[in-house]
Amino acid sequence: MTSTSNKSGLAAPTLAQSDKTGINVTSAAHLLIDVAPYPGMDEGDLIELFWDNCYVASRVLMADDVGEVGEVVSLRVPQSFIANGSSCIHYRVMQVGQGPALSLATRVQIKLDCPGGQPLTLCGHENEHLAPVGIPETIRRQGVNPNQIKRGVPLTIEPYLNMAVDDEITLRWGDVRMDLPQLKADEVGQPVQVWVPPAIILEAGEDLRLEVTYCILDRVGNNSGWAPPRWLKIGCNNPYLKVPFKEQLKAAETRKK
């Protein structure tokens, strides 16, 4: 039986993607694991990567991998090994004239379920599985008048598929975005109540047809895409509101004629 040892300086592997918090559905399709340079790194070394103690990939080091100080070595994990939950990864280094050496292990979190589920169409940014934001019927019919602007506007986001702790919801009110606090355990499966404050409404300005929607980002970076929008009339006593100035002039000239 071949013996192994925890070789000093053989650090745990790391996720290669920029988001180090976990593995999402996008990164799972092309997941790379990084092995940092280690003492005695040399051409001809064999690095073997293990996923939950199952061999998944290997690489023999070339001269370009070693250099003067050594380079980070990336190995790809086949997507078939990646499933929801957590997994433990480590690697083994085989060097000529020495016994195998094991690295420290890294545990990674995996979440392949997107908030709201996968959109029915891959093109575009709208997720048909998400419910449009809920708006009180009176406000939907009559719009947001100056008095309502001063009070703010209440909204509701219905529970969605794959709702989870630490989900981050971003509301888009016209061109202004409002980030909500991360979801807590007791909020999962419940409607999310949102209060749009006067400052947000004033920043977005008056609009005959202001778009209101939201999207969700989960703890490992899965993005829901935008929910189907609702439209609201905000203020809007001026029929020329948000019409480009040149068009207003043309309309005025037409009336003069």
C-alpha cells in the first residue's frame, strides 16, 4: 500500500472564479480549481485533484508551470461531479523519488437552483416564473399623487421558487435601484413587504409610465433575472413630461401654425 503524508507547505485548493463564496449554476459549467505554488515545485510533478475523495483531474507540470517562483495550476472539474450541497476537495502531488503528498482540504458550498427557477427563454433578462411586484389596487389605477409621494409606496414581492436564506432582492423603481436587506430564515416562504420611501420616488422623478420590477441574487451568485414589470403613473400633471425638449418645441410650433 502506498503511504501518503500531509506535506508542509501544500496549501488547500481554492475556487478559481472571482466569487469565492460558493459554486453557482454558471460556474459549475466550467469549474476550475486552483493549486497554489508549493515548495519544491518542479517540472514533471503530477498533480491529482480529488472531489469528495473521487479522482476528477490531473496535470503533469511543464517548465512553463514552474518558472522561477512557480505558477498557479488550474484543473477543471467535470460538471457531472457537481451537485447541490457541499463537497470537499483536495489534491495529491507525486514527485520523482518521493512519496505522494496530500494537501489540506477545502469544503465548498454548491447551489445550482436559481432564485425563481430558470427563465423559460434564455435570451433577454425577464424571468417568467417570478410574479410581478404587488401594488395596492388604488395606486395601480390612480397612480402616485403628490400626497402619496410624501408617504411612500407599499409593495409586495410574493414568495418565489428556490427562495433561500441570504437572498438579496433589488427593486428597480424607474431608473433607481433599491437594495433590500438579505432574507432571514423566518422570511423564507413569506411575502416580502417593501416600502418605497419618498427619497427614491423623488430621485426617479415623475413619469407617465414608470417601470417597477425586481431581481434576486442568492448567496453563491445565481441571478434570477428581472420579474415581469408593472407600470405606474407618478405625478404627471404635465402631458409633455419626459418628452425631449426639441419635440416639445416642435409641438408648440405646430400649435402656433
